[in-house]
Amino acid sequence: MYHPYFRGKQFELITMRESAKLMASAGFVPIIEPVKESLGGLEKTLKAICEAGGKAIVIVNPYHGDHQEDGGSITQLLQDDYIGHDAISAGILLRSHTSLADATACYEAHKDHHPTFIHAGFTAQKAFADFLGDKMAASDHVFVEEHANTLYRKHFDGSTRVLLRDGFKRLKNAEYAKIPFEEFSELHLTFDDMKMAGFGDFLMVGDSYSEGGGPAYAVAIHLTYIDPDNDDVMYIYHFVSTTNDTPTDPAGKFAQALKKLINKLDSGDSKLFESSAIKEFRELHAKGHFPGLGYVKKLSMKHHIETLADFFS
């Protein structure tokens, strides 16, 4: 049903490992685009997902990161450990530079890995649908909404279809201070009406990718919530540090943003689900501890997954 799209950085992989049991029990299926040369963290993550009884899609031809020129080591990992294993599907990324020949060759190379096609700018959709032919009904397709409109998706009628929306509007952290909250998505409510088998998003990272963050002039904590007073639409809070004029003192800036979060929680009208991540934010505030910005992002992603799991429970 829900397909969160992760890029395989350290804290994304840790988030999946820590959430493996919850995602498995909720029927959530993460999509993982490996971006780091070392696949050790990915191996540990896939093992945790399988041990929890869950499923995952691993992109074998990443667009970003260390494997964009050659995803052979990812294919080898699936070949060695997950051939014939229904829990792990080979994700085939179809972007604007992907030719029909590339798409069909990748399918042939991974047809024993239950391939899932991720459509993200591909332009040979009609020819590819014709290629699938009578295999269409058994095929799985994930559409990045920005690149695959209704007419595009119509070529794959009869298949299992999932729609991915980037609900996170990426700005400089300081700019979120002007937008304390905004709509994130209603796709969790409407995917079925759109004849989709599921939905997904890029969590609170967004579809943009960078190798590493620069100096933090401002620190922002992004947390999603379901608003029962507004048809259960999902919104996102942005809690931003007051100080934003120098790249120094990230711990102090985190404390400022965290205080705003705690004040909102204590107001009684935050509508934030009291997830395990929220409890950890409370503990960090009580201890006055700064765990690092990567860890803060991990907590935000965990909270998002827990919020959706609670909604569908």
C-alpha cells in the first residue's frame, strides 16, 4: 500500500531497520535507491526487512550516487542472496535518458527478481507497454507523479500501479520560518479513487538529492500530521531555529527548534501522533542533548512512517 522512497544513505538505512517490523505489519514496502558504494548497510537493512516478514524494492540502476554508472554490484547482491525470494524486488528506474532498449534489457536481466518499474521521466511508455504485452497483468509499476500524468499511466492499465508524490517543498531551512505548516499530501486518501494499488512519497527529504549537507545557518525539524478536522489530509510542520545568520552552533539552533516543537506539543492542539520518535524528541529536550542533524532527520522519517501506520491501523 504505502511505498516510502529512500535513498540509501546511512540514516535512511537505519530508519528502515528500526522501522522494519512496523512496516512489515502495516504492509508498507520501501523503495531503496542505493547511493553509496559500500552495500554493507543495504545488506543489513534487507536482512532486517526479511526477518520482519516485510518486502522491499531495490533499484538496480540508480540515477544518483556511486552506482549511477554501473549497478552491477547491486544486481550481484540480489543474485547471490535473493534469487527467487519474493520479498525483494529489483527496481528498474526508467528516466528521461533511458531508451526502450535499455528498459527491455534491464527487464530481461532481472526478470527472475520480480522487477518493479519506477517511471520517472521515461518517454517510450507506449512502446514499453507493447513490449510487456500479455505480461502486463503480472507487472508492477510505480509512477513519480511529476513525470507520469494520467495519460501516461493509462498505458499500464491492468498492471499493479502505485503513485508517488513529492509532498515536501524543499527550501533553505531559514525560509520555512515563514511557513510554520503546510499541506503535504492527500494521496493516502485518494489513491484508490485514482485506481492505484498504493501510494508513496519521498518522506521529508524530497526527491532532490545531494551528497551531503552544507553548514546549517538554520536548523529545521519537519514533522507530518493527519488533520482530522480537515478530511484527514496530511500536513507538515516546520519548526525552525530562531538564530539563522551564521553557520555556527548547530546544537544551540537545534535546541531552539526543539523548544518550538515541545511548546506545540504541550499546547494540546498539535495533532501530532505521539509516535516513538516524538517520545524521543521529548527525551532529547529533557536532557538538553543534540544527537546530530542526521539523527534528527531519522526521527522525522520514523515519525512519518509511524503516523501513516497509525492512520491505517
